[in-house]
Amino acid sequence: TYARLLLAPPSPAEDPFTGSATGAMAAYLWARGLIESPAFVAEQGHLMGRPGRAEVEVLGPRDATTGVRVAGQGRVVMSGQVFMPEVA
């Protein structure tokens, strides 16, 4: 597959590769019968000169996906903490 992720300002115009979107896409394609094999290669970022590539595998049968594995090289571009208020 080949994908692009365009972002709204003030973010960078495009994410070179996004594993979370790729995983969601893989689960959708597999469940809908749009791919023949649960394992494939995904590429993104070529048009912006920062190509990325990942090995993708959907786990489980088409009607009962149990997970998605997205593997490749990566870099941390942001980190942080989320604080959730306690619910009474």
C-alpha cells in the first residue's frame, strides 16, 4: 500500500510515516476483503523526500481481528504525559 497523512496548520504539512494510521488501514482492508494476504508492505513519505517503509501483519481471521503488527525503523518525534482526572 501507499499512503499520505496531511496535517492541519500549525503542524508540519505532512507526517513522513504514521504507524497508527497504517495499522487501522490494515485492519480495515483485511476485514473488508480488499487485500488477499494479512501481511504486506506499506510505504509513505516519498513525495516529501522522507520515505518510510513498514512490514504490516493483521492478526486473526477476517471476521475476528485480534491485533495488527507494524514493524520498521522509527524515531521518537514527540513525547509527553497525559493526566486523567479521577471520576467520582
